Amino acid sequence: MAFDTPVKPATAQGWRAWRDRLLQHETLNYALTNHIPRVALTHLMGRLSRIENRAFTRLALAVWRLLADLDLSDAAPADYRSLRDVFTRALRPGARPFDPHAQVLCSPCDGIVGACGDVHGTTVWQAKGMPYKLEDLIGLQAAGTYANGRFVTLRLTSTMYHRFHAPADLRVRRVRYVSGDVFNVNPPALRRVPALFCRNERALIEAELADGSPIALVPVAAILVASIRLHFLDVTLHLRWRGPHELPCDVTLERGQEMGWFEHGSTILMFVPAHWRLADGIEPGRTIRAGQPLWQRDP
């Protein structure tokens, strides 16, 4: 009898190829990560990730490395007591230098570039043929600020560095938190779930650049994540909050200063006015690191 998926091979290289073939099967990937009790599993993952037991953490890391290519080579030396410590790990000093030029907005995080480009009116795309409305994502008032502007989607995988930083010198004016679902935010889900980002848990971080122009970062949580830590508010936003919550603030951050973290991996949407354009080489599918040029000011 023939099977589409081969028997798992014994070698490490063969295992990785078998694993990757399974993960790239879109229908199976979508079913395994969305047709399940998403919220319950996310709460369970939150509890497991906080277990402070080195033996359990070593075992969990071994399983994690079987399922994904986890690389901790650029992490700051640490004695990981829990999975949460790994998810929220800091990096060695200098591992993510931020471009210093004032005409550049840096990537706030490590990530894979997804949909990006122009906002048409208040219509944005999460994937080809899958539009959503800015007002459904960030509210009517904020949507008007970024109408006909530009956007980029940055997806953080589970193995990536999970902290995010200020893309330039800026002043945070307000945070709006919205509780919601926890759909996976990978490409198979984005191609199947309408207005997915508008349905998931998220936070709108509204800020001003040094010249007074607006910029917005929207961290979107996902399955197994659903915890967003914001240092400048000294608060962790999670599914047990019932939103929306308006969190006024007035804090100045320097380029590259840490803003917060996800406790697994997810997505950050970034909205800017139309006088910014995507930096050279930024296109869907590219992997980018925090601190690298993401936007350039039009001449």
C-alpha cells in the first residue's frame, strides 16, 4: 500500500526532511493548528511554559528541536528554568544593531515579511484575495490616520527572537488592547480565515516620530501565544483581559529600545504614512532581523 507521507527515517537529516514535508502540507497544517480547542490549548501552553523545572525544560527543548530548527547561538548566556525563559530570551549585546539613519525606520523585530505595500482607503490585505478593513483592526478613529498609507506584516515563528523594539526615536501616546480569538497566523490560515488579524487578540500601539508624524505597531497574538508584554506599561496583556481596553500613556523611547515581547511567536503589523516606502529588498518571504532597514523616507 502506498502512502503520501513516507515512513519516518532514522537519520536526523531524514527526520528533518520528513518533518518539513508534513509541515508544508497546507491542508494538514491548517487542520492541526486551527480545528482544535485553540483557547484551551493556549491557556495550557501558558501554564506549561511557566513550569520552573530544569529537567522538564530540557525535555521540552529536545521535543521542540525535533519539531523546529531552534537556534540559541545568539542568545545571551542564561540558565533556562522554564520554556518561558527560552521564548522571551535576551540576546548577546550587539546581536541586533539598529540602523542609525534618521531617514530609516528599522524593523522592530525578527520576522518573515508577509503582505505589504499600500493601504487603499482603509483596505489592507492579509494575503492575496483576503482583504480586511483598518477600522475592524484598530478602530475607526485610528483607521483614519493611516488611510491611504502603507503597511507591512512581520511574522515571528516560534523559534525566533521574541522581543520587539522601537523602530526609531518615538513617543508612545496610547495603547488599545482587544481580546479575541487565537487563530494561527501562518500562511495557510491567512489564506483561509477572512479578516483573521481582526479576530485575534491584539494591541494597537500608537506613537509619534520625532517630526510629529504618526506610526502604529499592532502586535497580534496567535494560538499558543496570547500574552503580550509591554515594558513601558509594566503590564502583560492576555486573554483573561476583556476588552477593548484603552491604556493612555506618554513615554519616550529611543531607537532600538525594547518595547516588549511575545511569549511564543506571532505577528506585528506596522502602519506608516504614505511618505515612507519599503526599504530596498523588502518583499514577501524575506526574513529580516530587528534593527535592519524596513522603511525609507521618500525624497
